[in-house]
Amino acid sequence: MRGAGRGREFTGHGPRANTARRGGPAHPPHRAAERLAAILREEDAAMLLTYDANGGYGHRDHLKVHEVGHRAAELAKTPRVLEATIPRDAVERLLRLAQLLRIPLRHDPAELTSRFSPRSALTHRYDVRRYARQKQAALAAHHSQVNGTGRMNPVMRRVIRLPAPLFGLLLGREWYIDASPSRPAQR
């Protein structure tokens, strides 16, 4: 998260987080939420973006970001909380496409029931195809996801090399769930 106009950044990943993991978290969730809430109050933030309750594909860091984000928004009384996600049926189509293209991908289809979000929970959809190059560059900057040995690494390596129009066609939409405190839960 960046503070408006000041270049302030709150991050739960990167070199500091990696060294902290060896001995446990650098900041327990309640402390991280308090730190983030202080930034939200200082910046008079009208909205916070976080991950959905499933942490997208279920990564433990994403699950913590969801937890910390919601607690921080509550503490700071941030009026709007949007959760980034992808509809499960879109992920299923992308997985089938990866199989057809013979992209090696280790996944358990049964896991999809606890990953991402059902389309019925989505409240916002944005067309971001015109930002395909920037989004592709941002994904390429995730060195551990591109150069690592995880299940999605082979896919990520191919995705960041796609021509921008094709990348935009595949990943040119973003979806969110409005999880604002004043909005009734849809789950």
C-alpha cells in the first residue's frame, strides 16, 4: 500500500519479510494491523484493497494480508474495503488452456473449491487491458514467482513473455468483492 502522494509503503513481503520468516513473523498480525491502521488514518484513506478471504490461490502470505487488511480497516474506520480475487470459473478455463498448450502445471482440481471466489460474490469488474504492459512488468518483478520452482512458475515464465495484446486478452480484467464494513456480507 502506498500513501497518497508521499511514497509511503506498507509491505508484508520482500527481503525483510524473508529474513523474518526464519525466526517467525516480523510483526504479529495485530501489530501489523495497528501499523497499517495508523497509515490509513494518517492518509485519511477512503479505501483499502486487500485479498479475498481465500487469499486468492490460498498463499499463506495472502491470507495474512486479508486478515491484517480487514483488521486495519476496522481500526482505522476505513469506509471502503475491496478484496481482489478472480472468479473460479475463469481460473478453471485458464487451467484448461494451460493443459491444451502443454504448459507443465501441477495442480489439484479439487483445490479450486477453496481458492479464489465464486462469481456470485463479485461486485466489481474492471477492464485493465490498456495497462497490459504495466501489469505484465509488475508480474515479471515477482522474481520468486517467475524464477522459483513453485507450481505456477512455468506458467508465470510464459505469461510474462506473451505479446501484450495476448496478455491483455488473458489477464486484462480484475475482479473485486466489496467487503466494506457498512455493506452486508454476501458469502
